[in-house]
Amino acid sequence: RRFEELTNLIKTIRNAMKIRDMSKCLEEFEQLCKAFLKSKNIVDKEGVPTFYTRLLADLEDYLNELWEDKEGKKKMNKNNAKALSSLRQKIRKYNRDYEAEITRYKENPMQSADEEEEKDEEDSDDSADSADEKGEVVMSASAFLKKSAETPPDPKQFLKKGEGEGDESSSDEDWGSDSDSDDSESDDEDGKNISIASRFLKNEEDRRAIEVKKQTKDQKKLDRKMKRVEEEEEEEGGEQEGEGEWEKVKGGAPMSKEKPKMFAKGTEINNAVVLKKLHEILQARGKKGTDRAAQIELLHSLASISSENNLGQGILVKIKFNIIASLYDYNPNLAAFMKADMWRKCLDCIDELLDILFENQNIFIGENIAEDSENLAISDQPFRVRGCMLTLVERMDEEFTKIMQNTDPHSQEYVDNLKDEARVCRIVDRLLLYLDQKGSTEEVCRVYLRRIMHSYYKFDYKAHRRALASQQGAEESKSEQDQTESEGEDSAVLMDRLCKFIYSKDRTDRIRTCAILCHIYHHALHNRWYQARDLMLMSHLQDNIQHADPPVQILYNRTMVQLGICAFRQGMIKDAHNALLDIQSSGRAKELLGQGLLMRNMQERNPEQEKIEKRRQVPFHMHINLELLECVYLVSAMLLEIPYMAAHEFDARRRMISKQFHHQLRVGERQPLLGPPESMREHVVAASKAMKMGDWKTCHSYIINEKMNSKVWDLFPEAQRVTEMLVRKIQEESLRTYLFTYSSVYDSISMRMLSEMFMLELHTVHGIISKMIISEELMASLDQPTQTVMMHRTEPTSLQNMALQLAEKLGGLMENNERVFDLKQGIYGGYFNRDQKGGYQQKQGYQRGN
């Protein structure tokens, strides 16, 4: 049934081809494709039918003939012309899937049954004439008349089975009845043999003539196809962005593609010819259908030709500039990053260009040099080339950032790409040396900032080891490696030199702002808390940072976070909490630090904004550990909030120091089953509960243990010093909490006992209690001879506190009640009663008088 449907559609298409009805052809061809798709299961078993392959081949040839007939196309109406163009494109794309079957069919053409009938009707006159000439009319007629009575099967049924089609109405004729078979046995065998032999002899001669005709026709088709392939490459060149990676092949053998010759044979190579060729190549840049890879190869060939012919360094520098620009333009999409091979080529070209500029001091480059005033020829005058080296290096730096943003940070590829940063820094340093000699102050400031951006976030382990060695006073013999390390410039000295130059010379606020923030970040990273804090306060950046662009705001957030972590390491708990408060209280620390986008905000931004924000993300190797950040914030909040809560336990109007910390406490209280803490947050909540009871040892065990050390504390450069500071702070704040909580229980308490309980020195306990008494946090006095704290019992008891709270609430309720009563009476809170009292009394008197 499927093949019958295909056959009917093919007949309709052939009829439409005869009358040149392209719209009908297009419509039926689309139905034919759908019908063939439905019969895919049968086709997979039996193969593509020959009649289907023949139609595809004939239709494509027919459409190409119509397309080449320019006059015929002009006479077509609008619908037919449009259908012709559409059908031609569709048949081309469709036939690519059946190219092997069509080629095989054309090598050994076969005719299906229905097409043979059509061909017989068309060529009936020719066959009759040829038979008359040969004198075989009677024999062929007798052969065809005896068809129905002969036992041997008709060759037509084999055609029917092989081709997959035939007339159902002739099935009875093909297979005769029993009586026919009996009669056929009594026929004359000699006559039968003669007729069959004559028929086969005739078919052999006809077949030879047909083969000769078909060979001629196939040759013409082959010529037309080759011409069509060339046209296709010209027409569809714009659709394919030729990357030089794929090329069409014929018959399984790769096509040998000759490189285009740069210059004709015998052409004299000079500056004018090379410049003309360069302009020809550059004119194709950016046009539709331009092969970018081939354009880069042409520019490389042109550079090698100019070097071979000693045309001077000026023309070579100009070509190198254009090669680097073409490498940057290889990816037309702004978000796309450079492939590894293109990235290597780019770095090599920039290095070669810098080599040329350092070796030839008589080359002047600049954006202000017009193309007309360029001097590229060898002469007494220095070379003048239009271009900007700083722009190329800045673009290279941006491409490196994009490569790191688009690489999986947990793969080996990321590590390999990160190794290129050393080469990028070397290129920036070389450019820095070049611009120090020939660049303007603005350009020097820009390249200094690039160098700062590659250094500010890196911890200088060499300088750290040297500082530790100097502190310990170790003057032992150093190894050669240590000596070579000590010879290098410290990152602190480098940052100080670069940033101070920008502070004094830069005229743009943005570069100076970025330099200040990077300098503060670097100070904070290396535990120089006071320098970092003073620089931040002197710059007043916090006053107008909201007007800066998003990348600068991200840098400001990163700097504030690093400043807070530095304060925590130095034991400045309150400063650490204040620095981290804005970032952590927002709940969007990941997004504010440029370390990823939050999924809950994806609906608020369109795809374009999302792409822009992804380009602002910081590469993974520059990330700040978010778990460490949250842990530092929560521990700082715990050390501030727990003593405050104990001191103001019965204060109805007490404020919250940290909302996020209170939220974590409420989450911990709502849990029905309390098991051992697992996450970092659970550890801090459990430690807070222990501190609230004055149990500093349990609090210490929850904050500092193997799990917390591996997650957080071991990530600090001086982990042991940080843990010692934490233990000290926990002991001190636990002591304060204990005194706030249990002061109402004691009449007096010995400082020596407190010292032993909290494992603190006696003078430390004395200092803490003295501060509490001076600030009026603790109502007590110190008895110096006996080292005892005498409680004054001025604080109300818990029952008295509850009574005071009840009195305050009743007073508030009474005020609200009176206010509501006044509103009902029409006297709005006593306002008119107070302001219009005199007038009201006069009115009362006036009414009484009447």
C-alpha cells in the first residue's frame, strides 16, 4: 500500500513536470517526502526503491535545466518562479541524504514497470520502424501473441518483483489457469524456441542502442552537475561560515584544494604591491561568506613574503597588527571565547610584535597617526605605523578572562589554561617597559592597572615565609632556591609602586578607584589591617560607590569581604562583623561577589541581561570561599550577640545585632530532634547555645574540631594563630555571658575561681570585670584585697522584670484605648481640643447666652 501511494504521487509529479506546473510539483513533492517517511520501516528492510531514486535524479536534472533557461524563467508567473526556487533548494538538500543511491543508479540505470510503459508509448513509432528494417515483424508478433499460452513465466513478473510495482489488473494474465498450462504443453517446442530466441536477439540490439543514448545523456548530466556544484558553492558560501575545517569530498577521496596564489608569476614584490594585497584582504573582512581562517592564513603568507623580500619592519608591523585583529574577530559572537589554537597564535603574534618594537627603536606607533601619513618604506625617516599596542594587550587580557570563565573549573583543562597567566603577565610587563619609554601617562596608567589586576588577589607565600623567618630570627644558611626567591620583588613593593603612580598621575576616577580597591584588598590579604582600614577610610569610596559601574561595585564588595576576614584574623570581631554585615545580610553574597547567578532571580532578568551578567563573573581561581565567609560572619555575630542577649534578656526593646544569626538560632530551635551537628551552621548554633549557658569548653569543641578545621580554619595561611585567637575570644565572651546570666544568683564571687573556671589569667579576668563595671553593664564593685566581686543587687529579679514588662504593656494598651475612644468621639487625639480650646468655649458661651 505504501509503495502504491508513492507510485501515484510520482505519476502526479511527472505530469506536473510535463506541463511545467512548479507549484503542483512543490506541493506533491512535499507529500511524497511525508509518504516516504511513513514507509521508513519497509525501506529499512528492503532498501530505497529504484523508482523513487529515479524520480529524485530526474527531478533534480529537470529543475536544473529550468534554472539554466533564463528566458523560460522570465516567462514564468510569480508563483511558479517562487515554487521553482523553493523546490530547487529542497531537492538539493533532500538529495544529499541519497547521494550514494543516486550515483549508483546513474552508473547502472534501471527502468520500473510503469516508466517502461510510458517509454514504450512514446517510442512506439521508433521501435516499429526499426523492426521493419530488420525484417522481424512477423517473428516478434508471433512471440507476443503466444505470450498467454506459454508455460515459461513472463519476464514482466520478474520486473514486478524486482522493482516493487506493477499492475494489479494483469495478475491473472501473468499466471494462467490450469487449462492454459495443459494447452501450452502441447505446443510446438521448436516454434517456441525460435520465437524466444528472436525476441532476445532483438532486445539485445535495442539495449545496446539504449545504452549508447544513456551514456551520452549521463555525460551531459555529469557536466551539468559539476557546473551546479560550482554555483552552489558561490550561492551558499554566505550561509556557511567557513572555518576551514570541513570540505566537500567526492567519491570518498579528499579534494585537493590549491592555495590561492598571492601574486602573479613574475610580479615585482615591493611595498606598494604588498599594501595593495593587504587592502584587498582587509576589504573582505566582516563580509558575509568570508572564510576567516583562510584570511588569517593569507595574512601570515603576506607577512612571510614581506620578510623574505626585506621590505622593512614597518610593513611587517602593520601586517602583524592586522593578523592579531583578525584573530580577535575570528569569533563574531561577543560572548564566544577563543579556541586553544587561536589563543596560542595570538600570544605568539603579540610576542613577535613586541620583539620587533624592542629591536627597532625607530618605529613609532599610535592611534593618532593617519593612514595617509604612515611611513612604511625603508628610508632615512623613522617608520610610522597606525595602531595601538595597548588596545591589543587589553583585548588579549579580556580574551584570557573569557577563556577562564567558560572552562570547567574542576577539570585539568582549567589548570592548563591557568598556566598561560604567567605568559600574559610577561606580555603585560614587556608592554609596561615599552610604554615607560614611548607611551603617554594615560596609557601607562592603563597598563599599570592591568598588571595590578593580575596581582592583587594572589597571596605572596615567598614574602610570607621570609617574614616568618625574620620574626623567628632564623639566620641559618639558606638554600639556593631560597636565595633566588628572596631576590625577586615582593608583591607588596610592586603593588605599592604601581598604585602610587596611578594615585599621582591618573586623571580618570575609575582607574584610581580600581587601584585603591586592589591595594586595600592586597593589604587585607596579607594581614596589614591598619593600612587597609586607613586607606579605605581616607578614600571615602563608601560614600559614592553606588554610582560606579557593576564591575567596580563587584570589586568593592570583594574588598570589603576581604577586609572583614582580615579584621577577624586580627581579633577585631566588631570591625569584622560590620564589614561583612551588608554582604551577608542581603542573602545574595554569591551574586554580589560576582561568583555566580542565583536561580531565584532568573525570572527577573531577560536572556540579554543574563549574558551581560555572566560576562561580569569573576574566574574561579579568584573566588572567595563562601562557606569560610559565612562561618566568619556567624562566629563574629555569635561573639557579639550572645553576651548582648544575656545582658538584655528581659529588655522588651532590645535590638538585634545580626538578623541572619537570629534566623539560624530559630531554625535550630524549630528542629524536633537535635542530633550531633553536621554542617557549619549547625556547629555555630550548637556553640551559641553552649556559650549562652557559660560552657566555654563545649562551645570551643563545636567551633574548633577536625570537621570545622578542614572546612574553614585550615584555609587561613596562619591557621594556628587564628584558632588560638578564637579560643581566647570564646573564653572572654563566655565569662561575660556567665556574669550577665548568673549575677543575680551571687552575692559575691571570687575572681580566682572565675580565672580557674574559664582558664584565663587573673589580670585578664580583672580587666574584663572592670570594663563591665565602668560601662555600667554589671552592677558590682571589686574588693581588691580579697580579689572578690561584690554584687550590688540593683538589678531586678526575673519576677520583677516580668512585672515591669507587664506594666509597660498595660500602659501602652491604655494609650491605644484612649486614642481609639477619642477618634470615636470626633476629637482627633486631642489636637482640636488643644488648638481650638478658646474657640470652643466661646461657642459654648454664645449658645448659653441665646
